[in-house]
Amino acid sequence: MSSDFESYEQDFAVLTAEITGRIGKVPKLVGDEKKQMVANIEKQLEEARELLEQMELEVREIPPQSRGMYSSRMRSYKQEMGKLEADFKRSRIAYSDEVRNELLGDDGNSSENQRAHLLDNTERLERSSRRLEAGYQIAVETEQIGQEMLENLSHDREKIQRARERLRETDANLGKSSRILTGMLRRIIQNRILMVVLAVIIIFTTIMAIYFSVKGR
């Protein structure tokens, strides 16, 4: 499963590198060549979005204990995708202004000022969005770490409880064995004492029989 994700990663890296290079070429092109470049970039951006969707599906199939790392990488790729789309949007704005100026015969000074102001606002919004995304990512990672720690503590607690139960069972078994051994030892001693008493009685009886037999003669 992770091999499929890494394959999509490689395709995404190659594709985004091509998109970045083409976006940088847009302002330098003119006419039909620029229109074709814009159309190609739009097509590649759509392919990149499809790759991200495939990667997200792969992440959902990864076991929860290993999913955190891949989720973090997905957030990074989505941020990269957002930056590419913003860069492309800026190049499209410049491209639209240029076309309009060509059609109207305007020198474009007022449009340039408006575009610069719009780009400045867009960059500020993107920086704020990236800071919010970074804060959200840190919060999610912290939550995941906390959940993993709680799970580990829960597993450790279960292990300790099982060990205590085994110790109690062992103590109970040892106590039972000790009582059994004590009873067996007591019976052995009693049997030996009984055998000694019987032996003494038999010897005494034999001696008395011999004595009366000799005395009767």
C-alpha cells in the first residue's frame, strides 16, 4: 500500500516541477504560444489534483498507527498545490491585463497599480493561510502523539494488571502446594512412628514367647 503512495508521490513531484517551470514562462510568452501554455498548465493542474485524490485514498487504507506520517505529507502536498494554483492565478491575472491592454490600446499604468495591489493582498492572505495551516498541522500532530501515548499507557496498564493476576495465581498455587506437602510429610512421620511402635510390640512379643517357652521346660 505504501509503495503505491510513494509511486504517486514521485509522479506528483515530477508534475509539479513541470507546472512550476511552465508558470514561470507564461509572462515571457505572447499570443497563441501563451494561450497554449496556459491551457497546458490548466490540464496539468487537473492531473495534479487527481494524483492528490489518489494519494488521499491510499492514506485512508493505511493502518491508523502508521497513518500519521503520510497524513502530514499529504498536508504538505496540498499546501504546495495551493501555492501552484495561486502562482498560476497571478500569471493569469497578468495575462488577462496584457490582453485587455492590447485590445483597448491602453498603456496599462492604472491596471498595473491595481494588479500590484491585488497581488500584495493575495500574498498576505496566502501567508496568513500558511501560518494557520502550520498551526493546524502542529495541533493535529500533537493530538496524534497524545493519542498514541494514551494508547501505550493503556496497553502498559493492561500488562501490569495481567502480571498482578498471574502473581496472585502463583501465590495461591504455592500456598496450596505447601499445604499438600505439609500434609504428606505429617502422614509420612505418622506412618514411621506407627511402624516403630509395631516393630517394638513384635519384638517384645517374640522375646516374651521365647522366655515363657524356655521357662516352661
